[in-house]
Amino acid sequence: MAIKPEELDYAKIYLEDRYVRSIKNKKIDPVYNLSYFERLYLNDSDPWNCSTSVYHQKKFSDTLALLPRPTYNEVLDAGCGNGIFTSLISERAHQVLGIDFSKKAAQLARERCESLANVSIQNCDLLKMPPKQQCDLIVCSELLYYLSKPKSNKELARKILVELLSPSGHLVIVTALFVDDWEKYLEEDKRLIVLKQKAFDFPPHRPYRITIFEKSGLTTENGFGSA
């Protein structure tokens, strides 16, 4: 369903997000805040109800349905949280690496995926991840908002994502609609080409957009197991 910005009070919809409400109430700064997410997962193993919410299950399903390839070799689920999407994408991948900078979230993801031989979980900050591991699929679902400030974080995140992506690899960005400019910002790197972009409406929840980039250019490919 096509969604027009003028049809939505998108500011009101966005402020329904608990992280943004905390920012509005001046409880935390609008940045990549480790202590916030650590408390969040310590208090609730599924803080966004991703395992039971029809909205989040639909978003996962839509993301999987839009992937251009039936299977991938090396997948990175950046900001994997408690590992729900990580476990889903594992059915279409040879190897999956889920990372989260929250120690508790990574622990929960590891417990959820412990029976999946092709999944590994690391307590790792994307902004500190070495680019030697190249992937043919990177998924950033509801993550990049938190990397927008300061500007140096945004610049570093783009640099790392592009370097981690192998030639012809796909970068999947899932964001709330009409919230930020991450898609345009990523397009400024000429190595990234938009393959697909689709918006979804699911009242009364906030609408979301899925964008899939493909990386052009030639670099050396290395799997997660490479030195």
C-alpha cells in the first residue's frame, strides 16, 4: 500500500517509540546509549514483544520476502537484540553472525540460537567491528536511528557497513517511515545502489520502510572464518 506523508501524523507515530519518549522526557541522550539498552534487556527479555507482536512478525516476514536471493553465504544481523530475526534468517544462510553491544541482549540471542549450528552471537559494537569479515547480506533493522548522532557515529557506521559488505552483497535497512534520512545518506556512497524500496502501513502501529542496497565494485571477499 502506498503511503503519503501528508496522510500521517508521523511525528506522533514516531514518538510512540519508547526510546524516543525517553529522549523527549530527557531521561537519555538521543545517541547510541549502552546503559539504556542494557537496563532495557535486564528488565525485559523481549522489550518490544517481538516474539508475540503481529506487527513485528509481519515486519520480519516482509523483510525476508523482499530479499533478492533465496539464500546467502555470510549474513550479519547488526543490532540483533534477543536474536528473533537472527534465528529466522538462519534458515536462508550458510553462516549468520548476530551482534549486539548490549551484553544482556547478546546473552539472550545466544540462548535463543544455541541449537542453530550455523549461528554465532557476539557481544560487539558495530562501530568497533573490524572490516576484515565480509558478508553478502547485512541487516540493520530499527538500528540506524541510534547511530545518527553525533555525526562522527553516522559517518563511521556508513564506512563500516560498506566495508563489511562484499561486492554484489546486499544491505537491508528497516526504518520507521518519514523519520530520518539514512537511506539518502547511504546513497551518497556511490558503491551502494538501491535495488528495492517498499513502504508498509500497519495501523495503528507506525509505518515502516524496507530498503535494499547492492554494493558494486571489486574487493577481496573473506568469510567470517578468514584471518
